[in-house]
Amino acid sequence: MCGIVGYIGEKQAAPFLLDGMSKLEYRGYDSAGIAIFERGKIRIEKCVGRLDALKQKLASNLPEGTVGIGHTRWATHGRPSDRNAHPHANSNGDFVVVHNGIIENYLVLKEALVEKGHQFLSETDSEVVAHLLEENYDGDFEETVKKVLRMIEGSYSLVFLCAQEPNKIICTKKDNPLVIGLGQGENFIASDIPAIIAKTRRTYIMNDGEIATVTKDSVWVQDINGTPISKKVFEVNWNAEAAEKGGFEHFMLKEIYEQPKALRDTMTGRVTKDGKRIDFSELNWTAEEFADINKIFIVACGTSYHAGMLGKYYFEQLARVPVEVDIASEFRYRSPIIDSNCLTIIVSQSGETSDTLAALKEARRLGSRTLAITNVVGSSIAREADQVVYTYAGPEIAVASTKAYTTQLIVMLMLAIYVGEIKATLPEEKALSLVQGLKAVPEQIHTLLENIEQLKVFATQYGNSQDAFYLGRSLDYAVALEGALKMKEISYIHAEAYAAGELKHGTLALIVEGVPVIALATQDDVYDKTISNIQEVKARDAVVIAIALEGDDSIGKYVDHVIFVPRADKYLTPLLAVLPLQLLAYYAALTRGCDVDKPRNLAKSVTVE
Ligand code: AGP
């Protein structure tokens, strides 16, 4: 995610642009920049770091002009740096663009442009758009934009300036948000409402495929074929703080609901065009390279560690490579037996967790090859690892990790399928069915998120318990661990997860009348055993809420409540089963009046030992 702003009117553009970007920093803060028409030319000022760095740079030298655009970046392609900061321009600076999203085919387009003599300054996918505008400009800015949009593939919110046509800004979007604020003698453009709410509450919410030409007195919207589109004014009735959370009460809930998009973005460019196979050509892994990898270590902390536990199942069962999963703070001190025939996968949303970074350095010291799975481009872990696969979840603000977790899962599952095909350990039809299943997950999650009333009831009914137990076997056990962590870290209920088969070895002593037990029963191959464990706790009068697959019409007789998730391949159900657990924790925390986004004693990124 990135934050985009635009201004066209009679006042100086810079103050609105800078203020609007500050309201959008939750969408990204790796770098910031503005472009303003100043004395007939487009002046660009940008720098790496948070918006304050740009403000300091411009303190006594603000660009003067009444038309401009701005951008605060969340890096996806090209690490945070001055030259990768937006806005981007073509070589002579006549065409300037800010972009939020991913241009999937930018490499092909860039190669063709370089062959025509275009010189690129950045490593980003976005810069290619500015050069395409130059290459195709025929005196009509709107027509040029349409030509360029027919060439690019991927997701975008795009805002363009053209030096030859200084009295307008053009903007468009596909799969990323964009709004236009309607003022008097001035108009505003932004990725999100928080940036404009102080200026106007009258907005046009842009839809995919709409192209808007914005002047200080008009907004003209058309589609790519030139058909005019009449827009209804949307009156914003949120307050500024609510607007930053997209109307959600907390960032955590917003990020739970962002999961379908986060998963789609993370899969973008990693499934072949025919939709049949996984494509990690970004890694340049070959069969030979993997032939001598005889062990994988997955190392992480907290939620990322729980994701790594599922990674073990994926790599062992689909790619037939032995896997050890370690908590980073343990791994780094246990002198693991590692050599150059090992691959150590480091999982970290922030890419800055101290123990995880130290574990990565230890793995490298011992000769292991290393791969990082992280959500932050250019983070310490991303820079230290031999190779990186990014999740594209966008900034995760809430301390409790949700969308980062599910995007980590999907990256590891895709990697395991990919390695399974490289090593020929995964039958083609199984790989195909998994890829088909992967593509269905975002919509399945979306459906789950539309039906949460029952979860709210349970959270209220059991939210004042002091203890809660989460049970599961096989992949369900790894998901149970994650569910328990969500519950304990934001509701402060003493929630513990156990391998269901482990209960009789001690924990059963803690099961007393009325204690809530969340039992995951989505894994067919251990279903009967899980039912037995459920009966063990029911015999001690526990209250059992089961997470089960749609169509399971027998589990109801063993438990007090059932939350169903769509039936899917066993390797995919963790992506679905975790949803009710995230929401149960969220609503339980609300019931208990906890600070959901900033729970006590915790930090979003633990950069100390
Ligand atoms: C998860 O909800 C917690 N906030 C915490 O366990 C977190 O997953 C852990 O600190 C690891 O963070 P990282 O993924 O940024 O390395």
C-alpha cells in the first residue's frame, strides 16, 4: 500500500500535499515525495525515510505552485531509497506519475523502452509508466493515458502530470483505492479519505477502469473507450480518526478484512498466466540447486513462528524435504547442525525482529543458504538474507499480526508446491488442484468475513473467562497455537494451545466445568482422534466451540457450538480456520475493554533481545 495525494486549485499545493501525506503514512512510510508545477516546469522533491525527512528538506524551499501530486511509499519493488521514492518522471521530466499497486509486466515494458533509448533512474515498477507516457504522447493527455493503460497489467492507483497540459491532473485506478475530493475552485485527489476529510466531505469514490480529468473547477470521468461516466457525490460522515482506519473501529479489524486483497496481491505474479502452476522465477532456483538441499530450517518468532510450523508440513509433505522449525531466540543459542546443504527460511513480518535477525546471521555463519519471507522491503532481514520473497500484505499497523500471517502461509505453500515440482516429488495433478484451491481462498475468506455474527455472540458469552484452551492435531495444532496467541495478546485471557493428543499427559487436569475449549477439527486424517479428545474435555464439562468444515454434520453432537469454514484441501484450511480465531480474539478483547491495536507490554516489532 502507498499513500497518494493530488491538489489542483488556486492555493499553494505543497501544504495540502504534505498534510495529506501525513494523514496517509499508515499506508506506507519508506519514502515520500511531491511534484508541483512551478514556473512552467514540474519540480520534483523526494527522499527516503519518513515524511518528516522530506518536510525538513523543503523547510525553507517549498515548491511554489497550485497544481501538484504527492506520494508516501510502502516499497514492493526496489528497496527504500531516494531514487526509488515517488514521484517518478521520464527523462526530461515532462511526464510525472505516482503509483500505488504492482505493475506485473513492468520488466517486459522496461526492456522495450530501454531498447528505444529510455534511461531509467529507479528499480521500481512504477517508473515505467512515466516513460510509457512520453513514448505515446501525441498531444492528447487523456488519449495517451488510455493507450498506456492498455499496455500495463497489474493493480494500480495512478495519478499523472503532463508538462504540456499544466492545468489538469489525470488519475485512474484498478484494484487499489482512489477518491476525489470536491472543493470550491479546487479539487483534491487521494488514496484514502483521511487525506481530504479536513478539506471537503464531498467526494467521488473512483471505480476500477474510471479515468478522471481533474481541473480546479471540474472533474470529468470517462472509461477507457471514452464513454462519459457520471459520478454520484459520496458525502463522508466519518471523523478523521475513523477515516484512517477505513471506517473500521481498529486497525486490527481493518487488517483482518484486508486479507483477501493481501493474499491476492501476494499471489500476483507468482502463478503462471494459464493459472495452472506456481512461478517463482524471481528466485532463479533450479532443480540442481535444490538437488543438494537435504534439510530446511524455518526460524521465526511469535505468529511468524506459527506460520513456520505450517511451513514444515508444506515442505515435508509436498516437497519431501526434512524440516526443523525453531523459535529464533532458541535457535541462535543451540548450536544447530547446519551446513551449506541446508536452506534456512527466516520468517518475519517486520524484517527487524532482533532474535530473528540474529538467528539469520547465525545460520549464515554456519554456512546455510538463507531465504527471508518478509513484509518490509529493504528491512534488515531482507538485506541480510541471500534471497527474499516478499509478502504484499501492505503495512500491518496493529500489534496483533493477522494479514501478515496468512500471506506468510500462502508464500510458504506456494514455495513448497514450487519446490515439489522442481524436485518432482509432487504429482502434477496435486499441484494443479492446490493452485486452483489457492486462487479460491481470497473469495472464501471474503465470504467468511461476511458472516461473523455468531462469533460476536461467542466472544461476548465467553469473553470474561479467565482461561481458554485451543486444541488441534496436525496442521490444526499449528493453527490452534496462532489462535491462542491472538486471544492472549489482545484480550489478556490466559489462552493456551495444545496438541489434542497431549491433553491426557497433564493439561486435562486444568479442564474444569465451563472452561471454554476451541477445538479445530478440519483435518480429515486425524478427525476421529480429535473427536475423541473433544469427548475427553466434554466429559469434564468444558464448553467446546469447534472449528469444522462445512458439510460436517456429525460434529454438532459432540460439542456446544460449531463454526464452519469452507471445505478445502487440507493444506489450505489453515488459511480459512484462522479467520474465526482472529475474530474471536478481536471481539473478546472488545468485550473486555482492551486496547486492541496497542495491547499492554507489547510492541509491533521487537527489535531488542
Ligand atoms: C503476533 O501477533 C505478535 N505481534 C508477535 O508474536 C509477532 O508475530 C512477533 O513479534 C514476530 O514479529 P515479526 O514477524 O515482525 O518478526
